[in-house]
Amino acid sequence: MEEGKKSWSGLSFVFKDDVHKKEVLEAAFDYRGDVTVQLRDGETLAGYLFNRQLDRFPYFVEMLVAGEDSPRIIPFEEIAALSFSGRDAADGKSYEAWKAKKEKERKEEAKKIESEMKKAGLLD
């Protein structure tokens, strides 16, 4: 899939190797929804992955795990699989969609003002 056009929502990965794991964890960091991480010991963690250190040792990710009060640091080597389990809040939103929405709002506001000015006798 092409970068920027990819919808990760609903995808799951069991890692082939460390390079694949790093790529998916980077995508999970950019994802604006919850993910589910399966650890090697069988524990499953669902939450928001908000930080990662994948460019130098020790490799890890940090998550706000549902039901836990504090962020959790998860060592890279403990991660066996990852699913993009929550909806990405930014999925389908683009600058072009934002511009079209704002243009529509401006036109509606202009019509409203024009109508009010006509009622007030300020326009023919």
C-alpha cells in the first residue's frame, strides 16, 4: 500500500523479523487509534501507542494501556504481534476534504448574512 493512502485499521501482524517489527511499530506510532499488542508470554495489551525508541538500544514502545493508570514501557523483544484494533481518528481526513468543508461553511454563512441584510432593508 502507498504511504499516506494506507488504512491500517483492522490489520494484524505477526512479525517475520526485527525489520518488519520496526516498520509496523513505526506505523502504530503514527496511527491515531488504539492498537492491540500481543506479548511473547501471551499477555494482550490494548491501548494507544504514543512513544517509541527504535533507532537505538534499548528498543521499546510506550503505551497508554486501557485500565492502567500509568504509561507502560514495553521492551521490543517482548512484542510478538500487533493489531490496529481501534479506528484511526484521522482516517479519510485530508486537507482537500477540510478545504471543501470550510468553503461550504463560508457559502452558507454568506447566504445567511445576505438574507439578514435583505430583511433589514440594507440590500435589494
